[in-house]
Amino acid sequence: MNWIIETGQAWKLYAAIAGFGGAIVCFTVACVSLGADSGRFAGFTAAGAFLAVATFVWLTLALRCPHCGAKLVWTMVATRPHTSWMIDLAALEQCPVCRRPLMHGRL
């Protein structure tokens, strides 16, 4: 089982997926509105950018170590390559800050 699920934080990932999905919808509507000359491009682009940034900031603050409260998303973004931080985050077995196991039954 993944540590995010075991620590009861999976809902935070689902909320982030919904936020990023909403941003994609805004960007898609913005692109479609270009052909319609409706003047909505800037508004939907701004809304999508805001939603994407707000979702990422929220996720970096919300997903934490259950022991020390370290911001694990930010820790991984700051210390891992941009190509692998998300995979490394999901595969964590211990907190990179306090070194305590993130899942019960692990030493």
C-alpha cells in the first residue's frame, strides 16, 4: 500500500487532480474561444493559470509527513530532478526530513 493512502491523505491528491483538471478545462475553453472572437480568451487563460498555481501551492502545503509535519511535496520538488520528483514522492518509505517510516509496519 502507498503511504499517501495509508496516512489518509489520498483525498488531497484527488482534490489536486480536480484542480488541475479544472485548469485544463479553462485552457481548453480559452483555446476554443479564440476561433469565436468572443473575447473570453484572456479571462479563461487567467482563470486556468490561477487555478493551476493555486492548486500546486495548496498541494505543497497540504501533503505532509504524519510525524513531523514536513511539507513533502515541496521537499521533493526542491531536492529531486524535475523529471522524477512526483515518482519519488509516491515511492517514499520514510520522511526525508525526520527519517521516520511513513507506513506502519516498516522499520
